[in-house]
Amino acid sequence: MMLGRRNDVSVGQLVGDQMEFANPEQLKSLLEKRDRFCVSVFLPAHRGGPETRQDPIRLKNLIREAESQLIASGQKATKAREMLAPARQLAQRGGFWRQQQDGLALFLSNGVFHYFRAPLRFQELVSVSESFEVSPLIPLFTAGGHFYALAISRNRVRFFHGTPTALNELDTSGIPKSVDQALKYDVRESQLQVHSGARGTAAGKESAVFTGQGIGVDDEQDRTREFLLMVEKGVRYLLRQERAPLVLAGVNELVSDYRAINKYPALLDQAIPGNPDLLKPEQLHVAAWDVVRPHFEADRQRVLASYPELAGSGRVANGLEAVLIAAHQGRVDTVFLAAGAQKWGKFQQDDNTAEIHEQHESGDEDLFNRIATQTVLNRGTVYMVAPEDVPNRSGAAAILRY
């Protein structure tokens, strides 16, 4: 949930070298970084084809733009070049560009360098501020924005992170890849039975006759259960901060056995039947999205229907400023925001007041994005819906915890 580091402890270390698992803790790590010069760079990337040759050129151009903004903001030219050096080195790594997803995000400040491959098609963006710009990552945290899929057979285990447009296989060392790998130290030879031989030995003793008996059905069932327990434990650890739905793909018997031991609460009832080893990631994505999409839609409709029922109980907030204050107080359980809308302004947390502007002014931020970010950090749910679907058509409405 793919990340690099320099000097400090990278957020990507939470899940190894690849930051596929974007979770609220990682988002919080980025948001908490404060420095006079924080550089955020976003660009679209390509998984293959001739377009990959343009991606490092695009990054170099954005690095030059970041350097210009740093100098204009008061950073010395030598310091600006030093800060951006890791990004320049990344742009020159040929192998790096053959392992992309749909977007690339970089975060740099003094002594800090993070990079993040994402299954999102970013627009080109360079931001130089006193904090990192994380708004392009927010779709990964909204309801319906992502899910997980586990394709499991005795011979092969694959774990995926999915979005509405793509399914990306995750490199997860904590999950065994097969029964043989999971139980490689559990070497079980044939069960041997000893019978008296018909002929004696020179010492006058009967010789032993060994007859082999292969691993039985019960033994195989025990091995399968032990294997599934290891897989479930690894998956649950990786998803310990997640609430996104998980879809299983596998033959009915294996899926049923996995369900019996599963402790991840968001495992979906419907699975992708059949041998998943025969399916390519693109085919798995189509099948998984067919399972997940109705789940997302049903959840959205259910929560929207509960809003008017709570309207007279004090458990709702309506309007930008009221929702913004509630989000900062950690009171938002679910928020509905108008998709594609922006509201520029400043929020003063000390006295819970918002200054809202019609146009972007110096020092402004997108207040809708702040609501979404604060909701995610406090383990709430964010729904981006059509403007006409926001309760009271107010642009922002929330169901509160209390």
C-alpha cells in the first residue's frame, strides 16, 4: 500500500517496500508532517506499452516545476536541488518504470522522501506548502472506492487490491502461496506398518516387512485446514485497519472451509466460484466487481435512507461548516459529499470557525477534502455522491456518532 524512504521511517515500511495498503494510519503519517517546505507531486503512470517511456520525462518536468516553486517560496536553490535529488534519481531508474500502476505520488521535504504507486489515474499536480497535499489519495478511502479479493487454491494463493477500474496483485510475504509452502517443514512420509516376515535372519530373528500407506483423507483435511488458518491469519493481519469488503474466489469446498475460520468482518457472502488459477487478473476483476458493486450500492442506499429517520434526533449535521466542525471533533460516522464539488476557505480549529471563499485565495484549502480526510482519520465512512443525492442538497451532510 512502492514507497521509498530517506532518513526517517517511511510510512511504506508498515507493509514492506510496496505501499499497496493505503490505510488511515499512513494517511495520518503524511498529514502530520509539518515543515516550511513540503513538496507533493502527482502524475499519471502506465502499466505497459510505449507510454511508459513518457512517464520519467513527465516526472522530470514536474520536478523542475517543484524546484521553481520551492525557490519562489524562499528556499535556496542549492537546498531545493538537494531536497528533490531522490525524485530525480527515481526518474532515472529504468526498471522502476516497468512496474507501475495507474498513478504515482511523491512526497518530499527536508530528510523525507516517500513515493507511492496507486491504482488511481492522477492529474498532474505539484504542491509546495507547509504540509503534504493528500487530496488525490482520498478516493482510496471513500465507500465504494476499493475492495480486496483473495483467490485461493491448494496450489496457488493470490491477494488483490481492487478499485472500480483495476485489480492489482499484492506482494505479501505474510501469506503462504500454496499448501506446500505453508507446510514445507511438515514433511509427512508414508505411514509405515511393520509386519513379521516369513523368513528369519542369520541371528534367528524374524525380518521386518514394511508396507506403505499414503497420506489419508483425514490427514489431507488437517493439512488443508492448517494451510487455511495460516492464510486467514496473514490476510487478517494485513487488513487489521481495514473495513473494505473482501471477496473470495475458489472452489466451493475450499471457500466454505475458509469461511468457517474467517474473522475479518467484511468478508462478503457471495464468492467467485470455480478454480481461480484459471483466471487472469482482468477476468478476476470483472467477476469481483460484479460481486462488490451491488454491495456498495445497497450500503449507500441503506445509509441514505437512515438519514431522514435520524434528522430529528440530533444525530445529523447539515451544511459545510456544521459538518466540518463535527468531523474535527471526531463525531462523524458517515458523511455524504457532493462528488466533484470544491469549497475553498480556511478552518480555524481553535475556535471552530470556517472562512469560506467563492474563489481560491492564498492559503486556502478545499474544505470538502478536509471533511473527508478528518472523517477517514477518525474511522468514519465517506460517500461521494451526486450533488442532488446529498441530503437537503447542501453539498455536505453527516450522520453523527453522538
